[in-house]
Amino acid sequence: MTQDRYIDDLERELLLFSRHHLSLKQSRPGQHLERSAYLLLTRLETDGSMSLRELAEAFRLDISTINRQVATLLKNGLVERFADPQGGMARRLRPTGAGLDLLAADRERSREGVAMVVTDWPQERIAAFAELLTRFNIDIEALEGNPWPRDRDARD
């Protein structure tokens, strides 16, 4: 197989992967959070607190888009605004206990879904897939100059 053929296959499979990932909520009705809420809460959980501008930059979205998404989180009590402890003008956002609880519950459901898919895979294959996917994401982030914070250094 030529490299072009591998790239064609990879592009198609990534397209299908994103399709399957986005449909997980329909296949597991116990999920509580919309995709955008899940992503925002995950980022705030990892980074602690961020301003609207920082979130917009992190997600490469228009500030008005982030503002709408955050407004829904605020309305539902999943995040809270607070004054910047450094004295800046911008207010900061952090997840509430309720937001973190829903995030943890949805993450567990998501983990259960992933586990169902790989239930017959040997541990080595799961580890290899996780390492390759991590490497792929890190390389995308490096090209964009926009790294996603990780709990562990996956750049080995």
C-alpha cells in the first residue's frame, strides 16, 4: 500500500470516528451534558479557571459562540463567574460542584461505552491505540500551536 492510500484510509476512518463519537449521546441516553458543555467543563476542570477570551482561544471559537455556550452552563448552575484574583478586569469561570458531578457521571458513561467497544481487545492493543491517538492529537495541537493540557506528559 502506498502512503497516499494509507492517508486516504486514515481520513475516512477519522471521519467515521467523529461520526460515531458524536452519536454516542443518542446511543446512551443517560448522558446529561451536551458535547460543548462536556468539552468546556473538561477544559475548566483541567485548567482550573479561565476567562471567556481564554476559552475562545483554547477552542479556536468566536467569543460570541463561547459566550452562548457558557451562558447555558451558568443558567444550569454548572459553572460560576468570579472576580480575577490577579485583579484583572475579566471575570473568570470555574466549574461548580454540580458541573463536576455531571461531568464525572458522563465521563464514566463514556468510559463504559469505550470499554464495550474494546472489550475483546488485548490490553496491548488498547494501549497501542491510546498511544497512537494521543500522538496524533498532540501533533495536531503542535501544528495549530494550541496544546490541550494533559494530566501526564504524553510527549515521550
